[in-house]
Amino acid sequence: MRQLLSFFLLTAAACGLLSPPAAAQERLDYELTPYAAYRIDGDFEDDETGEEYDLDDSEAFGIILNIYAKPQGQWEILYARQSTKVDTDGTIAGTPPSIDLDVEYLQIGGTYLFDGDRAQPFIALTLGVTHFDPQFADLDSENYFSASFGAGIKLNPEGRIGARLEGRVYSTFLESNSDIFCSSDFGAGQCLIQTSGTALRQWEARAGLVFRF
């Protein structure tokens, strides 16, 4: 968490010190934003036992592409990745109490920009897919529909280099009566978790440098 706070401060400083504003008559149609984040929360609830299998809080990384649509609107394409662990309590014989899990989001949507000179508030809404990839034995990966909502500010919004500070929530919609992370290695058709139509939510605080062209 300290590393993320330091990145927030360095990002804001770089925005203010390194980037002169773009020419007033020039419109920059594209923004590319690599970012670092800290992501919290998220759990799978077992339909049979009511047990919750939590995802560990951890760092996340990603990249965002924004494309000009209108003076206060942009298209947005987002990729985000988190390497974390999920508690399993050894629900299948031979599995450890937690396993490594990669969580990836690929989303598309839009951003609405409010008025601002040095700091420009915005909100963003995207839809897409979540990919869960367990890193143990040959457990199957899973894909689910998801959505995200974010709000934040862009610093130095008219410059070729700026900054983006944001909070975002992801919601992944699990199918009814889903068997998750299944494998034949531990017996015919055994699965770590069985869920029933729940939503997995994760919260993220992020900071990134914005490159405009």
C-alpha cells in the first residue's frame, strides 16, 4: 500500500513538473494510461455450505486507452490484471488451503468528463469479461460477464503528459449453479467451489500517467 501511495505522489508531481500544456488549437484524440493499483475485497460463496472463499488484497496493474468521442466524452478500453490468492480450505483432497489466482478484466465503455482546467473530474462505465485463472494443477480457468464503474480526476488534462487518479469497483456476475475451478486430477468432475447466481465485487484505487497523442 505504501508503494501505491508513493506512486500517487510521483504521478502528480510528474504531471505538474514535466508536462507543458498542449497548443490551444490542437486536439489530442487518444490517451494511453498505464497504471498501478491496489485492489481489495472479492469472494466466492459456496452454495452448498454457505462458506465464503476470499480473494487476498493485493497490487494490480493495467492499461487504459481512451478515444475522443465528443468534447466531454471518450470511448474507453480497459485491461487490468491482479495476481492474488483465493482461500479454498482444501475443499478437494490434495489441494492446499489457498491457491494462486490471476484475475483479469477486459472491458469497453465510456468516460464522461466534467469541466476543469488543472484538474478535470470524470466518471467511467465499462462492460466486458472477467477471466479467473487458477495457478494450481490443471484446474480449469473461468470467464464471466462483468461491469465496472469508476470516478476520479485527471491532472493537467490539456497536456501531452498528465495523470489519472481514480477509484473503481468491478462486479463479476457468476452464473446460477456454477461449478468453479474443476479438475479431473482429483477425481471425476470435482470442483473447488459451487455458487448460485452471486456477484463478486472488487474495489480498486489506482494512479497512472496519461500520454496523449
